[in-house]
Amino acid sequence: MVFKKLLGSLGVGGPTVDTVLETATALPGGSLSGEVRLTGGSADFTIEHITLELVARVEAEHEEVESEGTVAFERFTVGGAFVLPEGAEVTVPFDVVLPWETPVTALYGQDLGIVLGVRTELAVAGAKDKGDLDRLTVGALPAQEAVLEALGQLGFGFRSADLELGHVRGTGQQLPFYQEIELSPAPQYAHQVNEVELTFLAGPGGLEVVLEADKRGGLFSGGGDAVGHFTVGHHEVHDRDWKADVDAWMRALTETRAAYGTPGAYGHGDDHEHRSGPGMGTVVAAGAAGLAVGVVGGMVAAEVVDEVGDFFEGDEDEEGGED
């Protein structure tokens, strides 16, 4: 996808910039490549720097009030310190590495409703201009796919996915937000659990897998949240019986006594700044037949709400620019 933006801060006659992503679907911790194409304006301009900024649409909750905003979670300087001659065309290639905790936006080609973008910032003669957003698609790592496929084979269903501002307590989380995948319980756990929330925190060596079960109350016991932390290595993808292992995780989780009157595992940090923005639906409707798409465990017919694409159109209005 290509976007083009006239540098409004420089007025008519300024250079234009096109950013092209050559990586159709990136992976957490993987390469993102492409090129920034510059076309000179009506005079020579000094390009001080060209920066790519990764941004995400994130939900936040403060004093039981929910809001949404844009969070920048990585920046890469890919060029600069050169003169762009009048009318000249210059291409600046780039190849950067995504953070390991970059959220997954699609599973087996199915959109989850998570919105990530790449924004290009051009600094020219002391002025900065941020171009439009180019949507970034991120697939799942093999270990993430293995866990999700096992959950699908066990009968868990996909409900929704979103990004939450804050930190998961007791983990090595690096980004200011985390991805939360909500699952409906498998039939064999439905009498014990209302829903399960899953978070992956990837790193160079493997994954931290955090599962939180909303447990149902019984005749002689109340409900509550039970949290389990598990780790898997990237090298273990082909060496484990994932269905058996994940089932064991869930059994341990459902047998754990829920903590009462204590904070949950998912902490919402108020120290991270965010701004309100246009609403965006992140819910993906999914069937209860399974979680993994196109694999054993059932086909999920996911339908992403229309507002997902509005993030990119609405962001342009917030910046006050027009194509």
C-alpha cells in the first residue's frame, strides 16, 4: 500500500513523500522492509532526517472510564542529512526489525481488528511533517500459532482481540501496552469458566503465555479470576504435544483457587500518556466451532467491523492535513 502526502508545513512547492512497504505480512521480531520515495519541490531542500514511527490504536481504562488513543511504540531513523535537489527523485530503502512484542493483527489471513500503522516523518529545514499512516499487517509466530491451534482443537472459540494500555504484572513486558485475546470456553470447561483471556509476550528466546480465566461461582464458592503464567521456547514448536500441554495448562488454571479482593494480572498504568481519538471497533465476530483458522479444530468465520479502516482516515483529519 502506498501513501502520498504533500508537506503542508512547507506550503506549495515542497517535496512529496511516498512510503512503500514491501513486506506484505511481517512477524514479531522480524524484518520490515520497503522504501521511502522522495520527489523534490520547487527548490533545493535539505532533508535532515527520515523517520518511521510504528503506532497502534490502544484502549485505556481509568477510573472505570474507557477511552481509545494512538500510541507510538517504536521509531527508526532510515535516512537524512542530504540535499534533495529541485524536482529530483530519490529513493531511500529501509530494512528494520520489529519489536518482539509487536501485536498480531491477522491469523491465517483472517483480520483480528487490531490496527497498527507505519507513519513517515520528514524533517526539512527545521520543519517536521508526518505523513499518512500505512497499515501494517503482522502475522503470528510459529509458537503463537501452535498455542492458538491447540486451543482451537480443544474447543475454545474466538470472541475478540484488542490492545490494552498497561502492563501485565509479573512479566518482562517491554511495550507500554499488551494484546488481549478473549476466548469462549471449550465445552469441557464451560461449567467452570465464563471466558479466558490470552496474552502473548514474545522475546528472542520464546514466549511468555499468560492465561486468565474468569471462573464461575459455585454453590459453596464464589467466582473470581485465576491467572497462569507459562513459557515456551521458539525451538519447541515441533517437539511438543501442544494440545496435551495446553489442556494441562487449562486444567491447572481451572483447579487454581481464585484470588479474592486482589488486583488481577492485567494492570492498567496511568503513567503512560495517550490521547483520545475517533472510535474504532475491535471486535471480531467468530463462531464457537474452533479458534484456529484453516486448521484442525474448526474454521472460524471472522467478520471485522467497518470502523477498523476508519482509523487511518480519521487520523489524517486529526493532523489537519489533506491528500
